[in-house]
Amino acid sequence: MSRLAVVTGGGTGIGRATAGMLAGEGYDVIIVGRRPDVLAEAVKWIGPQATAVTADCADPAQLPTLVEAVAGRPVDVLVNNAGAFISPSPAASSSPAAPSSPAAPSSPGVAPSPGAAASSGAVASPGAAASPGAADGGADLAELAARWRATFDSNVTTAVLTTEALRPFLRRPGGRVILTSSIAAQRGGGGPYSAAKAALHGWMFDLATQLGPEGITANVIAPGYVTDSEFFTGRMTEEGHRHRVEATLVKRAGLPDDIAEAVRWLAGPGGTFVTGQIINVNGGSVLGR
Ligand SMILES: NC(=O)c1ccc[n+]([C@@H]2O[C@H](COP(=O)([O-])OP(=O)(O)OC[C@H]3O[C@@H](n4cnc5c(N)ncnc54)[C@H](OP(=O)(O)O)[C@@H]3O)[C@@H](O)[C@H]2O)c1
């Protein structure tokens, strides 16, 4: 029987490229996402080795559908790739106490401008409480709480629940767990997005420690700026693109295949002795962390 891979967020962008690469390597691939039409298109693109499961990976009630699809087979590769940058609401963006706009230079994939880290943080600056829009102190905090929770759900809870649901089925020995983080985890600038991706790193250390003795590796891939996905839909400008490309040493944007190649290495024989690591695939935008 073929080896089995599960890729969350496999309907678009990096996840779709990764699922396509794994199918090309001979894996049966289950892709997971919330939109059945998008998944159906991706299955067509990937080919007959792909099947789709429609599920919100942040919802514990929806994970059993994925477990059913796995049907007791050993999972050779689990790629926890689902995630998103949750933009602040327009009202919150216009408030001085709110996180900075994702289109500003402080968004993920771009070096923050001086002072950007302070403006993208969750802690209001002195005097912010007296500013218009934060006068009662409640409205902004409610928005902030909703955005942080949604961001952690999207980027952390998805990975935790999917991994825990499939943990009993991971191939022993030989299984691979891969988490998609971001360059934003290393240099900030994305507010809750940076924090959520950084949380994956700490959790991955535990995962690698727990699973290592069972012959399973766990690693994080931290992509830099990657185009040809839905990640920046509606929030990218020409200048933002240029700025991000300039921030790389190789003077180009990343492509979903660049990340899929890192998965190929970690999932293949070359990845056997690599665990508990953060693999940067960012064109040199952040050096050697
Ligand atoms: N593009 C970049 O520059 C970049 C840089 C660093 C890191 N990343 C990370 O790379 C990963 C893939 O991003 P991408 O660039 O390929 O963007 P993308 O095209 O938006 O892919 C994200 C995928 O995750 C799925 N997804 C989101 N929330 C989900 C949930 N709760 N349950 C199940 N599926 C969910 C989405 O499908 P549905 O909406 O249909 O569920 C979508 O297919 C993300 O974790 C992102 O944070 C991207």
C-alpha cells in the first residue's frame, strides 16, 4: 500500500504545491480545508492520488471526519500548513491603539520600519486609553481579543488539534510532522500572527521530544515572502511586493514550490536525522536563526 500524507490547507498555495509534490513522490495525499469547491479543484490539479476532507481544523468537532478518512492507515507525513493572517477590523485599524495595517511595512514578510514593532504590539501606548475610539477602553480590547483568538485558532489550534487527532496513526518509526510557521515569528511585525507562529516553535520542541523516541521527527518550516497563494489576497501593493523582494538576498519572491522542496527533504530519507529544528526558507531575508 502507498505511503500516506496529510496536508492541511492543501487546497491552495503552499499546501497545494506540497500536496502535489508528495503525490509526485508516490504518496496518497489527503488535503484538508474549509471550502469544498477549492479542495475539489485542487484534487483535480494534484491527480488521482489526492482526496479531500472538508474540515475546519480549529474545530474539535470536525477533526473526526479527517480521522475517518485516514481509516486507520499509518500517516507517514503530516504537514500542518493551514493558517492565515487575520487583518484588524477597519474600525480597529483607524484607532491609535490598534495593531498596524497588514499592508504597512510591518506586515509579515517585510522588515518592520523603525517604531513599527511598538505600533504592531498588543500593548497600548501611554495615553492610548484617552484616545478617541478607546475612550471606554472596552471596544478596542474586545476587537483585540477577537483578533488574537482568531489568529491563534487559525495558526496554532489547527496544528495542535490535527496533530493530536492523528498522533495515534503516525507511522512508528518513520513518521514526520511538519509545521508551517513564518519569518514573522523571528522578526515580529505581524502582531498576533508573529506571536502565533512563534508559539508553533515552542510547541514543536515538545512534539519532537515526545515523538523522537518513537522514531518520528517534528520540525518547523519558516517561509519568507511567498507569492502565488491566497495569503496576501486583497492586501498587497506593488510597493509592498517590491519591498519584500528587496529584503531577500536573492532578489526574488518565494514560490510555493520552494517550500514544497523543503518538505520533500524533511519527508525523505535525508530528513531522518533532522528533528526539533526551524528550517528557514526565506531567500536570506532573515539570516541564520
Ligand atoms: N505566503 C506567504 O508569504 C507566507 C509566508 C510565511 C508563512 N506562510 C504560511 O504558509 C501557510 C500557507 O499559506 P499560503 O501562503 O499558501 O496561503 P493560502 O493560500 O491562504 O493557504 C492557507 C490555506 O489554509 C487553509 N485554512 C486556513 N484556515 C484553516 C482552517 N481553520 N482549517 C482548515 N484549513 C484552513 C485555507 O483554506 P480554507 O480557507 O478553504 O480553509 C488555505 O487553503 C500558512 O500557514 C501561512 O501562514 C505564508
